[in-house]
Amino acid sequence: MTKNSQAKEYKLVDFCSLIFVLLMGCFFYIQPVEASEEDTASILVDVQPKEYEIRDSYLQFTPELNKNYEFTATITNIGDKDLDVTVYPSVAISTMGSVTYVENTENLLDEKYDFSKYVKITDANGELEDGKIKVEAKQSETIAILINVTEELNGEVLGGVNFSQTLSEESHEDAVDIVHVYEKVILFHLKMDEIEAEKEQTYDEFEFVSSQDAIRLDYYIVNNDPAVTFAESGSYKVINPNGDIISEGEIEESSIALTPMTKTKLNLPLVSDAELMFGEYQFILTVDGKEKVTKFNYTKEELEGLIEQTGGSNKIIVNQGSNIWVIGLLLVFSALLIITSVILYLKYKKTRIDS
């Protein structure tokens, strides 16, 4: 091979590599978002007294029945504009990666463990109008937080008092409006009597969901104890009605915290080429060497709904090893590159023969 032919080959390889990188860049480029000054939080919150504060804005104590526990929270607006700060009590709800503090109590199993039942929030004029307090620029306002547990409870109650500042709003005619908020939460951990016996964690509400060109299995793990604990850990597998494994993996120890008396939504990825159909499925988790089997049914109507979402046939074969559309485009690109190379070579050969 001559030096000229080697140079041409290297240039062709470099050219193909450049096209490949640019193609990948088009697929995975993410537009950066610049933060404006209006999107910057401008409230500070300080709670008093510090008697029960074990770390910043995290209070823990054992309340006596029907006894008032009084706290004050000072809200400081360090910005240049007046603010309406929304203040509300919340309940602690687990997610796959953290614990959130929300008003919605639909994931709470027992309303007696709803922290907001035992909280009253007021300012100098009484209860807050629409749950809001106006804080002028460079000024502070103080609210009172009264906690009184009126039910005999075992275990623990987790909740918070949220201070919410709206940063910006986006209105869309053909889509959901978007509101950007900043929230500061004062956390309250009420520790009652120890629970006598731990109840078994259970699994419920299994559902196959199509999201972002992939299908996953959503389900709830239920913490039937009024105490903070961790989700059961170990190897798992999901078996379809044909007896095939459609999902498997490991739930790591102490990786998912569960709040008291709540259900937590989790999800599992499916293996490539997993086949979904209606019928009885099994979710099997091996805990301390013992298999824990939970059976659930997937109805024909549910399957048809999923097929409609995904545009599939009368059954679904899951291809999730990679982005199929990306692979398809790459194959098309490769085929075009090969065809172009062949055409150029034939033209080059014909030119040499003619000369």
C-alpha cells in the first residue's frame, strides 16, 4: 500500500469518526438553562426555641397528650420585592430516593398519623388568610406554630411546616401551566411509645407504565408500622403468566427509607424482550434467604390500554436494552456510508479504466 492510499484511508476514517460524533451530539445535546435573578429564593426562616432542635430546622421530641408546644418562626425577606409567603403543615411521604413533605395525604394509611391534624399556624392577627403572610422587602414577619397531639399514638409522626415562595410562573395554552417555587421546611419528628411488634411490609397496585419510550413496572410498598424503617432488601424477579422472568435485580439494603404508616411508589425496569400479556404475575423478593411471593393480575383491559399507548399488537415485546430509534438511525447512516463508498470506488475504478 502506498503512502498516498494510506493517507486517503486515514482521512476517510477521520471523516467517518467526525460524522459519528456530530450525529451523537445531535441525539444527546441538552440545551442549557440560565437562571435569572427573579428565580432566586429570597426568604430565610428561623425557628425558636432551639430546645428540641437536633440540627438546623429539624425538631424532635416526645409530646405529652393534649399538651401545647409553642414555637415561633421568623420569616426574613432578603430580596428587593415584597413577597406573599405561603405557610402550611405537611406530612412526610417517602419516594424512591428521598422523603418529601406535602399537603396531599393520599399515601397515608391512617389519618391519625397526619401531622397537620395537630398543628395550628397563626400570626399577630390570628389564622393566616388563605395560608399566606405578606413579608415586605428587607423586612421580617413572625408566625406562631402550636402543636397539640390529641390522639393516643404509638410509634412516630413525621411532618413539617412549609414556607413556600413562588419564583416564576409559565402559562401554556396547550399544556399544563408551570409554577417554579422555593420551599423551606421546618421538620418535626414526634416520637411516641415504641411499637410492640413489627408488621410485615406488603406490596400492592402493580401497573405496567409506558414512559419515555420504555415500559416499567410501577408498584407500592406499604409500611404498615407507625415507625420509620427501610424497605426490605434482597434479590427480586418478576415472572409473567408464561413463567418467563421479565424483570430481575437487587434492592440494596437500607437504600429506601419508608415513612410511618404510608405507602411508597417504586418502579422496576423490565429486561429486554420481556413479553407482557394479561394474566397472573409473580413478584418474588428473597429476604434473608426466604422467598416472599406477591401475586398480581394484569387484566385484558389494562393490556389493551398499554397497547394503545405504545401502538403495539395484541401483545407487547419490550425492547429496552438500548434506544432502538438511535440504533436504527445509526444502521441507516452506516448503510448509506457503505453505499456511498461503493459508488465512489466504482466511479474511481471506471475513471482509471477509461484513462
